[in-house]
Amino acid sequence: MKQRLILSENLIGYIDDLGNIIDTQSAGENPDAQAIEYDNSEASLEIIRHSTAHLMAQAITELYTNAKFFVGPTVDEGFYYDFRVDEKIGEEDLKKIEKQMKMLIKKKYKIEKYEMTKAEALEKFANDDLKQAVLTKIPDGVISVYKQGDFEDLCQGPHVPALRFLHNFKLTRVAGAYLGGDEKAEMLTRIYGIAFADKESLKDYLKMMEEAKKRDHRKIGAEMGLFMFDEESGAGLPFWMPQGTKLRQKLETILHKAHRKRGYQQVRGPEILKSDMWRTSGHYACYGDNMYLTTVDDHEYGVKPMNCIGHIQIFKQSGKSYRDLPLKYYEYGVVHRHEKSGALHGLLRVREFTQDDAHIFCTPEQIASEVIDIIEFVDSVMKLFNFDYTMEVATKPEKAIGEDAVWDLATQGLKDALDENNLPYTIDEGGGAFYGPKIDIKITDAIGRKWQCGTVQVDFNLPERFEVEYVDEDNTRKQPVMIHRAILGSFERFIAVLTEHYAGEFPLFLAPTQVIFVPISEVHVPYAKKLQAELMDIEIDAEIYDKNDSLNKRVRNAEKQRVPYVVIVGDEEVENKSVALRNRRTKEQYNLSFEEFMVELSQQLNEGKI
């Protein structure tokens, strides 16, 4: 029999193998209590990980007596706690904290809950400024506190009934975090951790994390010379180096061809617009904190964080009729967003990036078919790169523009399109964009991690705000629906994910350099150059490693570049017009005529078509 936890308003107990309720947090059995399995389900892990965060905080208080705690929530990658401590805590201290956590478990503390009013809580924690900061964000009413041994903290819960349920955890890293996410506030210490219901799941996760370290796009990007960052120039602003630019251009070209085949027209809007435009769109009110603003000729301008307005203005430039719809514009649009310093992370989170953005103007009746066409487009891209993916419908957030009725109509449009085509999805309540609901595309990489990339958003609000119209069949003016769509999300983020997905071993159609020729001696260099020129004619990027190093060293250096093919050229190859190949992808070595090699390369180039 599986272990089970009992839930009512909060977790109150645990059912043993005989069905007895033990370790209760409140007296007596609750007939309305809900039993959940003690496993790695989302509901169970939420409880296990939040409880482990409190266990970690308790261990920290015993090791660092002056520690004060802010918040300790669960997150996608586990849990964390933000706290203040006089001593500097580094990665080397995590094992010490883990050891203390295990010692606390042996003391068999139960986790108990009690309640108080907000006024009582303010008085109880009067000498703790971090707790005071937490309490300012909590509405008046009953406040719960969870206690284990001498440690207690404000918390909604629920928690496991006792520390003995928390054996399978690992503290993963130390970071800095601004108090409340405010860059002007003090920097607190943040420790991240992970926890599972069983030892095997923890072991599998740690193995995956080790593999993730090897695949880190920042490490591989530096080794392959793809991109760089320069703090002197500005944080979160990537520089694309020659190899990375070639990789990016190949990805852009694949998408260009796919867009044109599907009836999209390429456009380009300005990167800076008057702030009045952003006020009309709602970006100024709902997204202004993330924008870069400046003044030109006594007028305030905003650097664009999104491409929507440019496409709207292009649509409005000339009259449109129902015969023009659906009208599909796409742009590789450079946008700028003021991300907080602590959130920046390689190419995954930057302040300047390029969206593979598109906007479709259509009639309400065309929404379903257009959404399905987009999903088909998404599916073809994900299959090209061997990604599995899931979809999530995100609904109206708290900070939004437009009437509820309009939001309901747009949200239902997305659901209907998916339902009518039997496409599975989950709901993300409150996760929509401020101007409309959306479908988020979440992809799974080669080692099982999920990434948010593409999105499809149905928008009735911006066309209304900008008075976008078309002439309908009955000669009346109607408002089109605007579908916002990005398949990759951004080139920066998608290339980061691709780099880690492939561990830098990109398929030939995407690899920055696809072939490296290694001449055995100087007399073989002319033949290598002739072959390089012929490959260039079929759009294959090739390099020649002919420096004054040993043959073995040049081959090793070529291998480090993770190119699909390393080609050795010597007397036999020159005489027979052949090549000696080392295929990194298949780990094979073999000889082909150069014509046969060209055919093999052409076949692999064709694999990059959508």
C-alpha cells in the first residue's frame, strides 16, 4: 500500500499501512479530509518541498544564530528561502547545512500549526524587519504559523505532519536576491534546493543536473565561439560572434522559407515609438516598468518591448477588405526589456533579443483555423529538432486591459480550436498576456527539462484601441481579430535551448561550421581549398586547419569544435579525388569519393526543411 497524506484545510495527518491516521496536526479525524498519495505528483511534491524549505531554514537558524528569514516558496526547480545572515554563505557551506537538516530529522520533530490575527503577528514579530515586510503583503484576517522544534515561520501551508517524511533532498546552489525583487532594496542570501518522495527520483534528478552542467549553453557557447557578454558594455546584451552568427542565420533562413510557404509577408517596424502609442496599446500602464524610455524633441519615446504596434500601423496604412483576410505579417523584431539584474542568465534571459514574431489579422470566424495552422507550424518546427511539447491555455491576469466578455470570447476561441482538433492542453489561470489569453508551447529537451518558448495569443483589445478596421462583404466596417504568434519565442532563448538539447552537436543543416578539412601537409592544402570552394556553392560552411601544428593536434582541435565532419586530406585523397571522413554524429570513419560526399551533405541539408 502506498503511503498517503491526509488533507483538509491543511495537512492533518498520515495514513500508515494499516489505515491508521497518525502524526495528526489537529485533534481527531476529519470526515471531509482528502487523502493524497505520498509520491512525486505535483500536489504531493508541493507539500514535500515547502516543508523541506522550512527544514532548511531551521537548520540555518541553528548554524547561524543571527539569521532572519523573508520568504521560502516552492518553484518549478524545487524550493528556495531568502534570508539575511552576517556571515557569507557559499556553495561550500551547503553540505554543512544538509548535515544539520539530517540531524534535525533524527530528533523526530512534528510540524504543528497555530493561528493568530494579523495584529498579533505584527506584535509577535515586531523585532524582525523581514517578517514585518512579509506581513505588509498579507491581508487582514487569520494568519497561520508553522512550528517545528524552536523554529517557526509565517506560512499558509500545508506541510507534512513531521520531519521524518523529508529524507530525499539536496541543496543545489546559493544566489543573491533583492528583498521583494526590488533592485533598490538590500541583497539577501537565497539557497535553492530540491526534494522528492523517494530516493530514486532524487538520484535521477541529480544525474540529470550533472548532465545539464555539461550542456550549459554558456560553457558550450564560449568553447564554440558562438556568443559573448561584456559587462563593461552592459549586462544582458549578447554579442554574436562569427560562429554564432552563422548558426543564427541558418535558423533564420529555415524559418524564412517556412513562413513564406505558409503565406506570411515579412515586414519591419521601428525600434522606437512615441510613448503615446504605448499608452494607447496599454503597454505604458501594464508594462512600463520593463520599458526603456527617452525624450526626443520634447516628446517621450519608448524603445519597443514588443512588435505589435508596428504591425498594426502597417495594416492600417491602406484600406483592407474581407478579401485580404487573413493577413499574416512576420518580423524578426529586435526588442528591449528591462529585466532585473538577478534574473539575467546567459541567452535564456537577456535585455535585448529578437522575436520570431508574427501577427495575423483575421475575422472571428477564422480564429479556429488560423490557430490550428499555427499549431501545425509549431509541430513541424518541434519535430525538426526532435522536441516533444505540451500546450497550456493561459487566462486573464490581474493586470489586464479589456472587458471580461471580450476575454471570455478570446479564451473560448483558443479552447475551441484545440478541442475541435482533439489537441490536449492544461489551463494556466491568470497567466495570459495583459491584452489577451494565450496558448503557451512548452518543449521538453533531450534530458527531460521543460522550456517555455512559443506562444499564440488571441487579441480583440489592441485592434479596438487602435481603431483597426476592414470592409466586410456587406460593405460595413468591422474590427479584425489580431493573433500574436511566436514559435521559437526568441532566437536567443531558442538557441540556448537548442545548444543544451544537442550539447553543441548541432545537426548538419544547423551547425555553424559543417566540415573542417585537415590537410596532412602543405602540398595537400590546394586540394582542400578546391573542395572548400565547391562546398560553398551548395551552402556548406567549411574551414581548413592548416596551421603549423601536428596532424593529431589539428584533428583534436577540429573535434573540439563539434563539427559534423572532420575530413583528412592526404596523397591518396588527392590522387583519387576522395575524402577520408570522421563523422562525429555517427562516430564512424570511412572513405568516399568527393561526389558521394557531396550527395551525403545535400541529403542532410534537406533534412532542415519545414
